Amino acid sequence: AAARSSSRSLGSAALSLARARFHEDTMLQAALRRAVRRPARAASTWVVDDPYTGETFAEFGVDDETGAVAQIRKARDAQRTWFEETTVADRAAVCAKFLDALEADVDATSADITGSMGKPLQQSRGEVFGCRERAEAMMALAPDALAPEAPPGPPGIARELRHDPVGVVLCVGPWNFPLLTAVNALVPAVLAGNAFALKPSPRTPGAADALARAFVKAGAPEGLVTSLRCDHDAVAACV
């Protein structure tokens, strides 16, 4: 009898746990479905709703084609100075300060990510701190990767292969990992002497602002890293 009672208790506990997990999974799936909806927007505003409550979480101004192209031109001007007046070591030092600035603002940035797309706060904080490992790996690789090369040639002829920047690098970022995916392109671009424009998802525009803000705090020229909040037609005009 004791064994049967114990078996029934264990079975009841397992059923309760399964129901709790099912309820948690259902709530999370519903939140994620709401998160991937394109936020409501007016002509000049992105309205981001909290995917758990459906209530407005934040509103962001949106540039038209003229404003977006103006940001790209400003980035291009900043890039020329950036490349001409800095070495790879200088750029790596700014990237290091960028990481410090990003982490110093972790509370606000992680709260913004969670409120915008529904990721648990602990995971949002992990995304902020996770940028360091990726960025520092690329910073360590940069000196050798960007150093001039001297391919062999005939006697009396010197050859040099240089890795010059392309100018402005445009990245169209996703909503689900708005920092980590952007950092994968942002840090190499800046280390190579480029400017960087991040067109964020309308679901998570605040994350792009956080990256741009951290680079300004790190001492980068204004406009070198920019958050490009605009629609697809404006992006096409920028390209």
C-alpha cells in the first residue's frame, strides 16, 4: 500500500511538473509569435509593443530616404578621418573602450532588449556581456589580418598587397540577437578602418542605438557608427 501511495504521489508530481512546463512553453511561444510581428508604425515612427503584454513599450523616430542618406554621408566623412588618422592599434583601443561603455550600460540595454522582443532579462544581460569574447577575439586577429603583405615577384620589382577599407559597411540586423549578430560585423569593420551603419529590425531598434552610443563614449568620431532607423526603400537609396 505504501508503495502504491508513493507511486501515485510521484505520478501526480510528474504530471504537475509536465503541466507547468507546458504552460511555460505555451506562454513563451505566444510571446515569441507576438515578437516577430512587425511593430505598428506611422510614417515617421516605429511603435514597439511589449510582446508579453501587447502594450506600447517604446517609440522610435524613423528617417525618410533623405535623412537616411544624410546619415550615410556623415558616416563616410567620419570614415575618411578615422582611417587616415588611426592605426590598427588605435582602433583596437577604441573598440576596447566601446566594450567597457556597452557593459557599463548593461541595465538599460538589457531591459530594452527584453521589453522589445521578450527575451528573459538574464539572457539579455548575457548578450551584452557576450559581445566581449567575440570582439576581443577579432581585435587579437586584426594586426596580422590587416598587415600589408609582400607577394613574391621578379627581381627588382617590389609588390605590396594592402587591406584598405571599403568605406561604409551597412548591416541589416535581425531582431532575435540584436547585439551579438551586429558585433560580428561591426568590430571587424571598424578595425579595418570602415564606418558602420546598422539598420536594425523594427522590433529592436534600441539595441542599435546602444551600440552607436557606446562607440561615441569610447571616443570614436561622431557618425562613425550609426543606427539607421528607416524602411527598406530608404535602405535601397543608401546602397
